[in-house]
Amino acid sequence: MSDAVQEPEGGIDNTLASAFAQVRQQLAEAEGEDGAPTDAPAADAALESAAADDIAEIVEAVAADEDTLETTAAEGIAEIVETVASDESALETSAAADAVGIVRTVESDEASLEAAAANEIESITEDVAADEFEIESAAAVEIEKLIDAADANEANEAPAANAIVDVVDSVASDEALEEGAAADEIATIVEDVSIVEGAEETTAAGDIESIADDVAAEEFVEETVAGDEVTAIVEDVAEIETTEEAIAADAIVEIVDKAAEAESKGV
């Protein structure tokens, strides 16, 4: 802002010195043309003092007007900057809350999904254990009968022993099949949970990215609008100051011309 509305180097203050130089030059030229005496220090000093007072008054008025104008412009720009900062802070806070809400929803859904899967897996494990208990109980009863048969007759010992081995092998085979089927079910459950969670996390990430993009787009628009407003203020200040300085310069030239004319006439 200060760079934008500063006067050119030297500013209006240089006008006074240049004006006096112009007064002296015009007086010298006028006196030389009229043949009038060129040494009139008292009269010249009075005229130059009056002209200096008028010019100083103009310069001070321009400086005061420009100071007021620049102060008002600076306050306007500060207000724009504060508004943008406040709006962006509110926007980012809201976006952060939305993102947190999405994350918490995903976490809640995943916790529910995993709890349900854990219950299902526990049920499968319990069913396998119950089935194996029944198989082993039935096998134990059968083996007990075979042992009794072997004890009752020596001739039954070898067939009974073979039958017991068959029972044990059958139990092991049945349990292996059941445990394999249960493992497949559990693996499917785990895989399904992983797929569902992956899809939900991907969707959540997309939603959060969309929120961030929306925030960036809104902030860009607001900053662009604010930048245009600031530029307009700076340009208005520069235009007003240029106009006021041009008017002041014309007034100073008129004062110089009148002073030169008065001195050339010996007034």
C-alpha cells in the first residue's frame, strides 16, 4: 500500500524550491527585457516571501490531503485483509471439522464391521470345536467297544487294533476337512472386511480431497476479489493524488507568474 500511494521521489515538496528558482529566472528575464534595475532586494524579498507563503500553503494542503487519503486507503485495505483472513479461517475450521467427521465415521464403520466379523469368526470356531467334540466323543465310544471286543477274545485283538486305527484316521480326516472349511470361511470374512474397509477409506479420502479442493477454490476466489479491491483503492489514490498535484502545480505556476509580473512592474 505504501509503495502504491507514495509520491514520486522528492514529491510535492520539491515544487517549492523549483518554483522559487522559476520566480528568480522569470524575474531576471523580465527585468532584463524591460531594462529596469535588476537590484531591488527589498521588493523582491517581499514578493518572494508572499509567493513562498502561498506556495507553502498549497504544498501543505496537498500533503495533508494525501496523508488523509493514504491513511483512509490503508485502513480500507487492512479491513479487506482482515475480512479475507477471518473468512478463510472460518472456512478452514469448517472444512477441518468436516474432514474429522468423515474420519470418525470411517473409524466407527470399520470398528462395527470388524466386531461383526470377529463375532462371526468366533461362531465358526465354536461350531468347529463342537463338531470335533462330537466326532471325538463318538470315536471314543466306538474305540471303547473295539477294546472291549479285543479283551473278550484274543482273536479280536488284531482286527480291533486295525479298526481303532481306522477310527482315529477317520476322526483326523473329518476334523481336517472341517477345519479347512472353517479356515476358508474365516479367510473369506477377513477378505470381505478388507475390501469393504478399503472401499470406504478410498471414498473418505476422495471426500476429504474434495473438501480441500473446495476450500482452495473458495479462498482463491476471495483473495482474487480482495486483490482487485485493493488494486482499485491504490489506483484511485494514485489518480486522486496525481490530479491534486497537477492542480497544485498549476496554482503554483500561476503564483510564480503573478510574482514575476509584479516584480517586473516594480509593484
